[in-house]
Amino acid sequence: STKGNKGTGLGLSVSYGIIQSHGGEIEVDSKPDRGTVFIITLPVA
């Protein structure tokens, strides 16, 4: 985290809710010491 221990931990939860409310999906692939990839898929209008 770029915020150390000062973050609220709500960012991913809020993002997931917004994506889901628009009919989308989010995939997460996390590898220790390498990083995390987020894939967000949204339907075309």
C-alpha cells in the first residue's frame, strides 16, 4: 500500500460495488514480491 497502515481498506470494496452495479466484473491476480494485476470488464452500453 502507498498509505502504509493509514488506509481505510475500502477502496477495493467500493470499486467492486461500482463495477458490479454497472454489470461488470473484476479479476485480481496477485503475486508476492511481484505485484497485482486488476482486470476490469464492463459491458458495452
